[in-house]
Amino acid sequence: MGNHGVMDFPQIWPHLSASSQSWLMEHNGEPLPDHLIAEILSVTGSEQNAQWWTGPSVEGETQLTDEVVDWIEAVANDDQS
């Protein structure tokens, strides 16, 4: 029985590869590359939760919400302390 509910980003985070987590911390707030979008959607079963997913912008770039950007920044700060 899989998780069919909508996942919050902190639930997705541990399922992402170390390289994806590093990219998100180093490029926090930047548009997501296609490979990272694909990895996130594979973790969520293609669910795109509006709490963390802003979807394609006018420029066609997919970004995370400010709330998730702040959460990733906190995770990155914890890793460095």
C-alpha cells in the first residue's frame, strides 16, 4: 500500500538522491532542471502539491514555493553547523 496522499516536501526530501539534495541547497530558489523535476515526480507518483510546487512559470521554468525555499535554506544551515 503506497502513499496515495499528497506529500509535503519534508517527506520527499529523504527520497531524493544526495546529488539532488546538494543541488537544491546550492541553487536554492532557482528554477529546477528537468532531471530534478523528474526525480521529484517519481518520488511523489507525479503528484504536484501546490504547497511546494509552483509549476511552470511564464518563462516555462518550474520552481518551488517560497515556503519550500525557506525550508531548504534551514536544512542547508543545519548541515553547515
